[in-house]
Amino acid sequence: MRAEKKYLIEEVAGHLKKSDYVILANYDKMTVADVAELRKRLAPHSAEFHVVKNSSLRVAGQALNLPSFDQHLVGPTAIILGGKNSPGVAKVLRDFIKEKQKIVVKAGILGQKLISPEDVTRLADMPSLDTLRAQLLGLLQQPASLFVRVVNAVPQGLVNVLQARVRAAGNN
């Protein structure tokens, strides 16, 4: 294998190793300005957009034991990956597609599973990582607050009973 080709494969493999997900997209209608704008939108999520050669992506994916995505490696291919917030990245991509209509999702890999473009859209519809954390924290706090109310209800009920007896004794 030529050194140049080996370098390209290693570069793609390095990108793939950084992320638990990758989204494959056809970018052929995008301009340089569109690519720059998408990269700028992805940056807050620590995500990246890279144009790759299909053959390099295929070999790198096989070397990393990723699910086979050969059927999606037709035409120009870009990969979107990186960061910990895959739903947030999918949202950015979905919004960009709605606005520009210049990029098409081919497929994705989440964990070790090949997902369809529709699955990527469903991923975009999921709450963000911060929202999920807040919801989990709310669920964890709920039992504690209910417990405090129950424990507090016993003395409060006792106080109410005693006050009612004192009133009843005062009326006699």
C-alpha cells in the first residue's frame, strides 16, 4: 500500500476512534461557505465535519470492526462525528438540512449499530444530554421530597389533633 493511501486511512481511522457515533452524508451540493457554516454550528458540540474518500472510509471502518456500511459509500461522502452529545449534533444537522437542503444523510453508526437516515432524524428528536440529566435529577429528587412530606405529615397531623382537642376543651 502506498504511503499516501496508508496515511489517509490512518487519518480517517483516527477520526472514527474519537467518537461513539458517525453520520455519513452526501455533500455534493454544498459550497465551501456552506461547509464552513456547518462546521461553525457543529463546533459548540465538539463535533467535526470531514470530507473523506469512500475507499479510505471503507478500509478504516473494517479495521475498527464497525458494521458494514459499504452500500452507503456511493458518491461523495462526508462524515460528521465527535463530541458526547449525538442528539445535539443530529439536531444541528437536521436544522441545517431544513435551511439549506444541500446535504443528504446516507446512514449513521451509533455505538456498534448501523442506523438509517430516519433513525438519525429520530435521534435529533431526542432531548439533549443536558435535558435528560435534568429530567433524571428531577426523578431522583421526587422520591426524597415525597419521603420528607410523609415524615413531616405525622408530626403535622399530631399538631392538628392536639389543636383540635385544645379547642374542644376550651369550648367546654
